[in-house]
Amino acid sequence: MSLSDFARLLDVRPASVSNHKKSGVVPKHYAVVAVLLGHLGDEHFEFRDLLHKHGVSFQEGKQSPSAPAQLTLISSRSKR
């Protein structure tokens, strides 16, 4: 996964992720997501399928790498 893809997934700009390179420390929430995605990738598991199963969908389409992703969160309560 590229830095741009990771930033898009978290709905932040790539610079918000790469700015942490200078300090060598990343926020814990970035680290948790990176570790979990890495483990899913090692197991050849498609994380988008898992997120979609839990109501998080991604709008497909060409986007600028600096543009945050468009996510649609569907609450489990709204599925009733």
C-alpha cells in the first residue's frame, strides 16, 4: 500500500502522514492501522471486503492523491 493509499484510507492528506518521517515517531492510531493492514495483507485478506461487511464503503473513481477519500459509513442501527 502506498503512502497516498494509506492517507486516503484514513481520510487525511499524504503530507499529514509523511510529516512524521522527520521525528521517526507516528501517532499510535496510524501505527495500529498500519500493523492491522500489514497482517491482513500477509494473510492475503482483502481489507476493503471486511470494511464493507461492517458498513464502510469507498466511492470508487479517480481521485487526486492529495484528496481525501470519500467514505460512506452506514451505522448498524440504520440497517434495521
